Amino acid sequence: MAQSDAGQTPRPSVLWAAFRLKPNKSRLLLKLGATYLLGVLLVSVLTWMTFGDELIQIAKASKEGAELTLDFSKLSTGLVVYLGSLAIALMAFTWHAPALVFWYRTPPLKALLFSAMTCMHNFGAMLAYFGLWAAVFLPLNLIVQSIGAPGNPLVAGLFFTIELMVGAAFVLSAYFTFKGSIVQTESMA
């Protein structure tokens, strides 16, 4: 993100920067990815062991073609626990970890710990950040549902393109949360 620090607009080529790494950095990022995968699998297995019957019923209903609607009164405890646990695993523990591994060569487990501590320390700011992004994503989803995109391939394709662009903006904006949360004691390598 040196382009942003220099006052330039980051180009799409920055997305491929991680693939042009030294082997040591690549290994650290692969270890972080493997650790993340194990964490998600652990959360999934524990949740399925606890609430498996409820989650299987939801899966069967969606497979049989039953229309899935967002009805909070019928939302199962198992699904809420599963999605909530995944959100914690996805966000708090991994939000700043890739940047810490990439720029500061922090070991993966230590980077996960620092990421979680930083997110907890800045809980109010992170809540506002995710709330504002939810205010962008939810209306898009409601608009598409209201015009019937699931049955119209053209509208669904257009919506998918818009979701990809907004999703890319969301992921790229993570740099600024990192820059604002992590105190730099030396220049980033």
C-alpha cells in the first residue's frame, strides 16, 4: 500500500503483490492460512456437534427447494451460534493478521493474537466500520430481492458484478483500519 501512502491511487495490480513474495513471506502467509482454516474447521465441527440436528433441518429445507426468507423469529439457535462464531473467527482474529505477517513478519499465531487484541481495543470503531458497510450491503440485497433477481439471470449477473466491486472496496478499505490501529515503530518492508 505504498501507493496510498505516497498519495497515489492504488491500482488493481496491488492485489497480486502477495504472489510476488520472497519464499519466507510466502511460507508465513501459508501458515497463517492453514491456521485460519483449522480455526474455521474447529468452529464448524464444534457447532455441528452441538447443534447438528437444527442445522441439518435447515440444509434439508434449502435442498428441497423451500423458499428461504429472513425470518428472525424462526432463526435457530444453532445457526446463530454457528454464524456468530464464524464471524468472530473471520473478523477479530484475522482482520489485521495478514498485514502483520506480510509487513512485519510476525509469526502467524502471534499475529492472530495481536489482531484480536487490536479489534477488542478498537471495538467501537470496528462496530461503526462494520455497521456502515452493512448499511451499504443490506440495501443492495434488499433491492435485488425486491426486483426478483434470483429468477432473472441478467439482473442476477449485474448484481453479482456490483457485489464484487463493493466487496473489493470493503477488503481494500481494511488497509486503512490497519494503518489507523497499528502503531508503526519502523518502516514497513
